[in-house]
Amino acid sequence: MKAVNGAADGTIRHHPSEETLVSYAVGGLGPAAGIAVKAHLLYCRHCRATTALAVAAGGLLLLDLPPSPLAPGALQQTLDRLGGTKAAQMRETPAQPARLRPPGAAAALSWLGLPAPRLRWVSPGVRVAVLLRESGGAQGGKALLLLRVRPGVALPTHGHAGTERTCVLEGAFADEGGRYGIGDLAEAEGGYNHRPVAEGPADCVCLIATSGRTHFAGTLGKLVGAWLKI
Amino acid sequence: MQRHRPASACGETTFSGHIVAVARSQDHGAFAALFAHFAPKLKTYFRKFGMVDGEAEELAQETMILVWRKAPLFDPARSMASTWIYAIARNLRIDAFRRNGAHANEVSAAEPFQTQDDAPDAEMQLTTAAHQALLHKAMHLLPQEQAQVLQLCYFSDRSHSEVARDLGIPLGTVKGRLRLVMARLRRALEE
Ligand SMILES: [Zn+2]
């Protein structure tokens, strides 16, 4: 993965746990959390290296797997299925630009393959878009949200059953765990109650991957939760 | 650049060369060699996720078809062959999982979710046969309990909590073992 190198690197203070990166590398995170982690990887060379190592481990484990007998003629079948496809004609999506400053939310979202979101007002100073919703799973639904929060505005205090992962794309926010700037990923374990506040001077835009039911406190929070259906 | 191949390098240089040959000249011989080595292992990989024989066979073949088609995108200076093929298989598995009943309608938002393209970074320098040999050796020397957690995390749908439950150990222990593994792999590369 190409990345938003340079300025952003070295200023990242909050990283996903190593176990989260292993889950990401094996494809076990699911789309919502996977995208939040991938957003962090755009900014963080350190975690890209860890992820690369975890994927390499997967390749080596694959090499060590015992072979399963294939159907007779499997190779010929596969060759037939190649048809006239010339390998060299295959072209994929263009590579991401190596650098873009400032790496705004719009650019990050487009690199992540996400459509431009339509943000909706949910409470004073808070606008939200639900980018995707996963249903099922042992711990209840998962969702990926995009939030734009005005400086100084606090999000409703909330707790959640599963892990919540937040990656900042613009601006910054702070909660009991510290201050989170562009590229930082906040990983909050289940049961953790927190009250993030956007810090100035500009709006804070962040991706939030929720898993498990999120519980908001207070009337305002309940309204937000009801609207988001998370 | 990768001419000198240590005996213990698992043929990494050869595999990379085969993928490059497929890209350059649609070399069927090189493809057949890759197929012979990887397709049976890929089938095992898919079976480990609970797929029946026919489905695993189908996905193993699909993986090899993608190896053929994506070969021009393979950069031996950036990626090991085994890493690259593993990532293709993993993405196919994720897609198949979404298509299947288990998680139908999993993604309800109308958005083109892309599977991961986390090709290793050039800066990681994991690409030479020597690096691969070091990593591979370190993995073979893992304590049994770390290797076991690794197998379950890489070759099953289980979450870390489910791995902990199945092994009858705390979740923190599963996470701790994964971190120990990663630390060992990192150390192996520093040697
Ligand atoms: Zn990081």
C-alpha cells in the first residue's frame, strides 16, 4: 500500500494493537473495522511494516500446509479457464498517489474505495454518515460511521459491547485516553465509557468502526443512537 | 539481484521468477510449476475454513487464475511470491464468505467494498530469499503454544475470543502469544 508519507509519519501516537493488525492481515476483521485500520495504515509506516510481516507469516504458513489431492486434470481445467486472457493486458486500478498534502478526509476516503458520504445533522455540531452496516456476528451488528464534529463539541458519552476503532482523518479529538490527531487510531475495548471532544481549530472528521451495541448516555445520546441504529 | 539462493529458501526465488515469466511471456511451463506447488496447498487452506472438497478445489483454481491474471502487478522487489499468493487466496476467501449464506447481506450499504490490497511495503525489505529463510526458520522454532494460536488465527474463521474459548485460555493470553510471535519474527530479521 502506498501511503501518505512524510509529514504524517512520525506524528502518529496512537496505533492499533498488534493483535488487531494480525487480524487485519488474515482478513478477519470484517469490512467496517478493516477500513478503519486501513485508514490508519495510509498514515502509519510503522503499522504498515507490522502488517507486511503478518501477511508474510501467512505466506510462510501456506507453504508449510500439507497438499490436498486435486481433481484429475485440475491443471488443464485451470489452463482452459484462462482462455485467451493475456496476462500482460491485465491492468488494475491506478496506484494511489504517494503523497498528498494536506491529506484531507475526501482524499483518504477515495483511497479507501468509499463513496463521498452524505453527512446528516444529528445534534448541534455533529454530522454523521453511515458508510456501511454489517449485520449478524456473535456480538451484534457492526457499522462504519463518518463523523464531522465542530471544535469544542463533545460527543455523547457512550460505551460499547465490542471494540470501537476510530481513525482521525482531519482535525483532532481528545478523550480520557489522550489526544488523537490525523492518522491516529483510537482502539477502545468493550465496556469502556468515554466522552470524546473535538479539538480546534478546524472540524474533526473521523471514521468510527463500531462492533456490538453502542450505548449512549443521556437523552441526546439516546436520540443519536436511535437514529444511527447502532 | 536474487541469484544466490540459499538452500533453505523454499524456492522463493524460483517462484518469483515463475510469476515474472508468466507476466512477461505467458509462460505455461512456469505457470504449471507454480500450480503444482501452490494449488494443492491452497486447496488445504480453503478446506481449513470449512469448505467442502469441490468448493476448496474451485477456489484453489480461482486463486491460480488470479495469479496468472495479476502476474504483471507482481513486483519481486516488493513482495515474496508466497506472501503475494497468500494475499490473493485470503481475499478470495473473504469474498466467498460474503457471498455465502453465513453472512448474506453482511454489507447492506450500497458501496463497492474493496478487498484489502496490503501489498507489503518496499521499506519492509522482506523480499529476498535470505529474509524469507530467516522468517521461516523463526516460525519453525516457535514454542508449540504460540504455533498453535498462530494456526488457529490464520487458518480458521475464529475471532481471538473464540480461539481463547476453544483453547480454554484467557483472551489476553491469545493476544500475548500473537505479540510474542511478532516480536520473534521481527528479531529474526534483525539478526
Ligand atoms: Zn500505526
